[in-house]
Amino acid sequence: MKETSMYIEEDEKQNELISIIIPFHNEEENLELLNQGIDKHLEDEYHFETIYVDDGSTDDSVKVVEKLQSESALHYIHLISHRRKMGKGAALKTGIAKAKGSIIVFMDADLQDNPADLPKFLNKLNEGYDLVNGWRATRHDGLIKKIPSKIGNALILRTVLQSKFHDINCGYKVMRARVLEEINLYGDNFRFLPVVAEKKGFKTTEIVVDHASRLHGSSKFGFFRRFTVFADIFTAYFIYRFSEKPLHFFGFVGGILFAIGATISTYLALDRILFGHLLYRRPALIYGLVFVIVGIQIIMTGIVAELLVYLDNKKRS
């Protein structure tokens, strides 16, 4: 990973610095327009830096950002490059490590996130919130992209995760840096940041954003990746609800399987004792034993997980 930066004189109010993190992959036609929009809406009132994270681009995106660095006299412009494509989550984590601001902005590079919404985010944050999430109430995407997102947000998000948010898949987010100090980002769990922050007691909200159609380039979000979001949601549900009490999950599932197996085995045992039916003719015996064994194994997995959680907490204390 390589990095270049251009600095101007440091503002004395460092705690008011806004760090705008923009991951990109092959967005050469959008980056200059995006940077102009950010400057236009922030330069007069805010002290900010822009952190562009190149996620293995193969076009001239890096050259565009380097040109912006050489021409800018308004704010810091950082460019950090991954040697290969590592994903948006990794790019955001790289940007967070570089950010110096007390306010962090996540923003996509495809111009679908309107820079004109930045002051709205910041004003909302200054009302006392720790995190403000974007809500694309009107989306300008194709049906193949919108339908899985709508199902995930409307059904799983509110039913499974029991969250108040309408659109956690929106990449436009603004938060206090202290939120990221308590939440570990890995893989693609950045999309669940609003839910996790809410469950950790941070004051969170959302605002409607102006979602634009993509003008240049193509979406980097593959067809099959749209459906793995559902798996990510269930993973998040397990981690954020049962990470501190895994036996509650494994014990419940294992207990149900054990009870089914025990019921089947008890019935067959009574049938053999009372009526003399031979068990080797009863395939249900195999199912009963399998349910009992698998149920015990799942319960023991929960006990081992509880032990690991206990030892981890003991180590931290």
C-alpha cells in the first residue's frame, strides 16, 4: 500500500476537522466532479480533509486524484492506494486509519451521493447525534439492484435486526470519530454500522438524501453480491445479538433438535417394550439418534463458545 499527501497550514481547531473518506475503483470520470462538489459546499464554513482510497483501480483514477492534489489550495487531499482490489470495507478501514478529524464522513465516488447533502448531515450531527445515516427514499438504480435492497431493508432489517433505519445499505454516513473507536470494522460489516452504533447506545438518526443516477462508469456491485447481503444480515444478527451469550443461540437450536430426537427415541423404546416391535425395522430410530447426537453437539458448541467469551472478557479486565 502506498500513500501520497498534500498539506496546507494546520487549522488550530483540530477537533473540528472533518475527514471525508471516499473509496473508489475505476472512477476516473467522476472524481474531479465529486471533488468540485465537496469544495463548493464545504469550503466557506468548514475545515476538512478528503481521503481518497484507491482500491486497486486499473484506469487513470489515481492520476486524476494526483492532479487534484497538485491544484488544490483549499484543504488536505490524501491519496492512499491498495495494490489490488480488497473491497470497500478494507478501503474504508484504510481511510479511517489515516483520518485525523473528529467527524468522519463515508461517501461513494460514483456521484450518486450528492455533496450538497453534506451540510445537512453536519447540521443534523450538531444537534447532538453521534451518527447520521443516509436514506435514499427515492433511488435511481435498476430493479435488479433495488429489489434485493428493498427486501433486505424492509423485511430483514426491521424484523430480524429490529432497527429503526430504512436504508443501512446507503454508503453516505456521517459520524463522530468516537463511534469508530468502539466499533471494529471488518469485511463488509460497515453497512451495519448504524445498527451497531444504535445498539451500543450512541445517539443515531437518518436523513433523506438526494440519490442521483450514475452518470459515468458502471456499478462495481456484482449481481450475485446483491444476494449475499442477506447472508451478511443474518451474520450480523448473530454476532451483535449473541456474541456475548452464544449459548442462548446454540442452546436453543441444540435443545430443539435434542428434544425431537429424545421424543422419537422414547416413543420407539416404549413401542418395543410394550408391543414388542423390532427396532431394526424402524428407520425412525436412526433419525431419533441423529437428532439427539447433533443436538448435544450443538449445545456443547455453545458451551465452548461461552467459555471463549468468558476467557476473552477475563483477559480484558
